[in-house]
Amino acid sequence: MTKTSIIMDVDTGVDDAFAVLFAAMHPDINLLGITCVDGNTNVDQVVANTFKVLDAAGAGDIPVARGAVRPLLGKSQYAEYVHGKDGMCDLGIAPSHRTVDPRSAVELLRDLIELSPEPVTIVPVAPLTNIALFLRAFPETAKKIHRI
């Protein structure tokens, strides 16, 4: 059976942490990359949280890109009352030593879709800002998406 190739778009708090762990460790999923967006917490903290989760999953080779720093409309509304100040219930998990991919989230989406020999499914589990920006910036590449 062929693996399902996916790209996740996350605002990693506790809920997304489980989704990332599942995708990174599932034998039938090929996690191509992760894009991060402002949501449960600010995008820089989202990137840091995503690295922590990938490190815990032993998936340090998955590229992670920084995306939108605010919603397209309105203001950011963080869920500190649910996810804590750091988005991960303030558990004090040690930071990762990984560095963010130099491409923007939109560029990483484009590159991974264009380079994949297999159909790619986008799995957004966060505000859809990165997805909207990608669809607007690269409509021809967007036609190659298998599913969202």
C-alpha cells in the first residue's frame, strides 16, 4: 500500500500536537512538511512548539516553515485560557535546536507540491490564512493538490 503524502498547516497547541504526533508516526502517512500559522499562540511560538513535537516523535527531518503572523481580517485571538501562554499548557518542555525552513509557508507548500511524485493532501488544523495566501499566490500549483 502506498503512503498518503500530506502537508500539515498548524497552530500547534495541545490539540495540534496530537495531530502532528499521529501524522509523524503513522506508518501509512508520508509527512512532507509542516507550515505554521498564528492561531492558538503567536507564529514564532507555534514554530517552537511544532519542533518540540517533531523531536518527541523522532521526526527531525520534516521541514517546518513560518507562515502568517496575523489573520487576514481582524486581530489575533490567542487561546491562553486553554493552551497556556506557550500554547503547550506551560509544561516547560525544553526547546528544540532545529531551525525554521528559510522558505515562507506559502513557498514551502508550493515546492513540496510541485516536487512530489505522489498526490499531496493538505491537512489544515489551524486558521486557514496560510492556505488562503497559497491559493491566491500559486493558483496553478493549487490545481495539483489532491485534497484539502
